[in-house]
Amino acid sequence: MNIPLNIDWQQILLHLFNFAILAGGLYFLLYKPVKNFMDQRLAYYAGMEKEATDKIEQAKAKEQEYQKLLEGADKEISQKKEQASKDAKKMAETIVEDANKQRDHILAEAHKAAEHEKEKMIQDAKEEIVGLAMAATVKMLHGEAVSHE
Amino acid sequence: MGKKKRATALAIWLCVVLILLVCGLVTGGSTVKHESIKEVMRDAVLHESNKISLLGIVDVNPALISAFTVTGIVLFIAACIRIFVIPKFQYVPGKFQLLLEQMVGFFDNLARTNSPHRNKFLGAYVFAAGVYIFIGTLFELFGLQGITTEGMSIALPAPLSDINAAISLGCLSYLVILSGGIAGNGLRGVGNTLKDFSLPISMSFRLFGALLSGLLVTELVYYYIQLSFILPVVVGIMFTLLHALIQTYVLTMLTALFYGEVSEPHEKTKK
């Protein structure tokens, strides 16, 4: 059968055969390696971008963490200040109390010592008066004896 | 370049062109034509007389020899690129690497955008088809000669200016679309593809008509030696370079578009 336009099935098949070789060759020699390289580069830059994004997120997280720590430190400082002020007040009160106690004690001791000294002085004075009286008596007795002789 | 020098160069060029034109007109009458323009045109369409022997096995149209030559050249260049260029690819590309990446990227993007669901095979196919159409069409510009079975010299035409080549590529594109339909939607995909039964014919004859028109105009221009000055430059660009670009884009785009359409998964309607 004569096909119009001189269409030849054999030549169509030969053209298909030719194109199959070309398509296969181009796929393995050019298309696949170039596309693989492009994908590899895309993955590389995507990885870099992801890494950068992760680092930014990490930095943000650290910033928040430090912010929280700073806020905590401020609170802690004010608490410690308050505590220190309370402690100092307490300590001052204790010191004043101790000082008062010591003062009372010293005063009591001083009063005691003064009393004791006073008693001692009175005792000494008494003893001295007795001694003097004795001496005077002896002198008087001795004088009378001499005069009798 | 100074104005004087430019004017001198222009004058010399015009003189050369005029001398060649005069020589052409003077010597034109002595040329012996083996075929009339009618025969040349008819043979360009039907390939009735000018056949070339394929390794002594079978007589074929010159376009088939062109097709094998184009395949040989393209694969040789591709092998050279694979061996010498691709291993030296850099992440920041040079000019040639950029050209290769643009080529592959263009067809890959064409496949991705038109067929978002299945595009791996489609990308490779449209790349091969695009390269074949583009380089095959430009091939006729080189005017490589073949010897016919009758012993005459003939300029090898673009492979796709032969109806057999156009039919083979059109039908193959249709089969690729059909395969996409089967892979994506099974029997429904087959139905969707078969709906466009005129597609292989339209794709084949579009290619054939476009490239044949270029061939016929070129044959016409070169048949008359008087038309062989300056005009071939315009004709070459109009009917070869633009055809190469347009037909490459049209066939690959249509194939990708139809492939995407038939391979798109359809959601089952809820009753």
C-alpha cells in the first residue's frame, strides 16, 4: 500500500531508534550529571541557610535565657539586699542589747566594787581608830606609869 | 574606531558585495541545472528521487542521514562535556557552566511547572527533544553534503523537515503523554490521553510544516544564484534560527502541558 506523502514506516522506526539513542545518551552524559550537580549545590546552600537559621534561633534562645537570668539576678539582688538590711538591723539590735547588758553588768560590778571599797575603807578606818585609841591608851598608861615612878 | 576608518571599512564591504553580485549575475547564466525548481520543491516535500544509501543496506531519505549525523555530533560533544567539563564544575559557575545549567534548568523547570506531580522522566524527555529539534534545525545551516544514490551531491536538510522524522517525534511525544496518563491515573489517564487523539497528528504536522517551510524558502533562495547574496542571511535567521527556537519551545511546552494535564491525580468524588 502506498501511503501518501511517502510516509515510510521503516524510516519512522529508524528515526525513533535514532532518537532513543540520542535521548538515552543525553540523559546519561548531560542531563543527569548537570542536574545532580545543581541539586547538590541546592542542597549545599539549603544546608548553609538552615545552619544559619539554626544559629540565629540558638542565639535568640540564648538571648532569652540570659534575659531571664538577668531578670532573676535582679530579683535575687533585691532579695539579698532586703535580707542583708534585715540581718544588719537584727545584728545592730543584738549589739545594742549586748552593750546595754554589758553596761548594766559593768555598772553593777562597779557598784559592788565601790560598796566593797567603802566597807573596806570603813573597816580600815575603824581598825585605825581602834589602833590609834589603843596607842593613845598605851601612851597614856605609859605616861602615868612614868609619872608614878 | 574613528569615523574615517569606519566609513572606509563600510565602503570596502559594499564594494566587495557589489563585485560578488555582478560576478554572480554574469556567471549565473552558464550554470547547468539538473532539476527544475518544481522538481526541487517536490522532492524536498516528498523525497521521491533523492535517496541516500544507509551503509548499503537500505536507501533512505537524506533527513535520516542528517538525524544520525546530528545524533553523532551531539553525543560526541556531550561525551566531551561529560569527561572534560562537568568534573570541573564549581559552585560559582563560569560562562559555559552557566549555559549548560541554563539549558538543563530551562527544560527541568518546564517539566516541573507544567507537571508538578510527575516530572522526572518528562524533564529528561523534553530536554532530549528540545536539543534534538534545536540542533537538528540549525544543522541545515552548515550545508553538509551527502551523495545520493544517483551520484548527485545534496545538502543534508534538517532531520525534522522529513515527514517521517516529524511523525516519529510527534507520535513518541504522544506516547510519552500517554505513559504519563497511565502512571498518574491508570485507565482514567488513558481515557484522558485518548480524548486528544488528534494530538500526534497536530504535533507531527506542526513540526513538519514549520521546518519544511524553512527548507522550501531556503531551497528557493539558493536555487537562483541571483538571490544568493545578502538574502540568505535574513532567510537563515528567519526560517532557521527562529524556527529552531520556536519549534523547540512549542513541542516541549505542549508535551509538558499535556503530560501534566493527564498525569494530574484526580480526587475521588464523595458520594
